[in-house]
Amino acid sequence: MARIAFIGLGNMGGPMAANLVKAGHEVMGFDLAAPVLQAAEETGVKPASHISQAVMEAETVVTMLPQGKHVLTAWPDILKSVPAGTLVIDCSTIDVESARKAHEMAKAAGCLSLDAPVSGGTGGATAGTLTFMAGGSDESFAKAKPILEKMGKKIVHCGEAGAGQAAKICNNMILGISMIGVCEAFVLGEKLGLSHQALFDVASTSSGQCWSINTYCPVPGPVPTSPANNEYKPGFAAALMLKDLRLSQEAALSSGASTPLGAEAAQLYALFEKQGNAGKDFSAIIEMFREQR
Ligand code: NAD
């Protein structure tokens, strides 16, 4: 049993911390939002009244916060309250530059650090089946792995500081682009009089196959578990897809990579969000293509 501090107990952090409690760890948590902290308490997390109190006794600290600016605000408070050698893991999805800054802060404080963003959404967080993409030293990864295994089913060490965030935004850029491609094909099929099932039967077993069609088909019917069958309730909200596509574009700009389709996907999701669809599943973007001519 380890003493773990968990900072940020929202939609993802709440169930992740609950899984650490279920695994027998002693978890002390903190969140700026009182109702969120209260909900975590009901799952066995001990509530702290501020970050320093939560982390003071911890051997490992996990953060699960909205954006890079939140991580860069919380980490100095954490690092000044823990002894050297403590492991700090950030599971938020943030920009690579902020992730590297956080690693530098930890190094200066003599602490171990890991960026370990996740995929799998709130369903995966609750079921303990997340995929973790980790960046940091071998020593940090080895120490973090048994803890991450209580919250996920696949843990990949992607490389040094920031490599986890890099893998996450590259993966989600592929996902955003491929979903748009699949949506366009279904709308074209509709115009050509092709049934959804016929296109699915062909494309899901041919060279067009990909996760966006085989597992998450954006029209109701062919894949019963996809959000299309549930009025496009997320799932993975369009706002989060837009966030990740924007992170990919920031990274492309700063690294000099050419990502024209990633840029187009970011613009299309920005338009979709502007039309009031931020809270819908990201596959609902098919509705925008039906309306556009
Ligand atoms: P959320 O908004 O539900 O939770 C974030 C929590 O952090 C909030 O409760 C907020 O009060 C708290 N917080 C903010 N600043 C804080 C601080 N300084 N100290 C303590 N608490 C603070 O967000 P979420 O959906 O849980 O997402 C968290 C991260 O996980 C994001 O980076 C998101 O992109 C990523 N992510 C989310 C999903 C998803 O499906 N929701 C999937 C994969 C990755």
C-alpha cells in the first residue's frame, strides 16, 4: 500500500483516484471545486483543504488538471511541500512545452517526474482500462508503473520528458482527421443512394477500415455501441477533440512540422464548436457536413 496524493478529481481524476483506493492505496485528494472533492470523499479519498496538505505525506503525487497553465500553477505548490525523491506524475493532456517545463521544475526540486496522459475517456477511467502514454526517465517510469496499472490496462513508455504528451497529440490528430474522413464518406454515400450498412460492410473490411469506422461508426446502426446510436452523447466531446487538435497545431508550429490536414481538422472542429456543439460527441460532426453544400 502506498500513500498517494491526487490533485484534480473531476470527470477523469475522480474515478481514477477511486480505483487507487479500491486497489488498497491510501489516497489524499484535493480539488478547487468543493462538490467535486465531496464526491471523491464518498469513494474513499481523504479530502485535503489545500494542495500542501494533500501532498505532505505522499510518496507519489498524481495531477489530473484541465490545461498546461493549471499544471504549471499546481506543480510549484506540490514540489515545495514534498521531500526530494518524491515521484510526481501528470496525467492531464497538456502542451509538450508545458510538460517539459514541469519536468524541469521537478528536476530542480530533486524529484522524479512523469508525463502520462491517457486515452480511454471517462468510461476507461471508471473501468480502470485506460491507456497511459508516459514520458520521463526509466527510474520514474519503473516507480510509476505499478500505480498506473491500477488505473489502466496498457502502459507505454514513449521516451524522455514530454514524449507521452507528444504521443497523445499525434494519436488524437490521426483520430480527428480520420473521423472527418469517415463522416465525409458516409455523407457522400448518402448522396449516392448507398445504405449506411452497405458502406460499413465494405469499408470496415477493406482498405478504408480504421477505428473511426470499425469501432465508433458516426451513423446509427452498424456499431451498436457508438455514440451515434445515443443521440451523439459523449463519448469523447467535440470540445476535447478541438483542444487536442489545437495542441497538435501548437506543437506543429513550434517544431516546424507540416500538418495541413491536422490544421484543417482543427478549423472544422472550431466551426462545429461555434455552432453550439461543444458538448456533443466528436463523431456528431457528420451533421455539419450534411448541412454544408
Ligand atoms: P474536469 O474539468 O472534469 O476536471 C479537472 C478538475 O481539476 C476540476 O474538478 C477542477 O476543479 C480541478 N482543478 C483545476 N485547477 C486545480 C488546481 N490548481 N488544484 C486542484 N484542482 C484543480 O476535466 P477532466 O475531464 O477530468 O479532464 C482532465 C484532463 O484529462 C484534461 O487535461 C483532459 O483533456 C484530459 N482527458 C479527458 C478525457 C475525458 O474524456 N474527459 C479523456 C482523456 C483525457
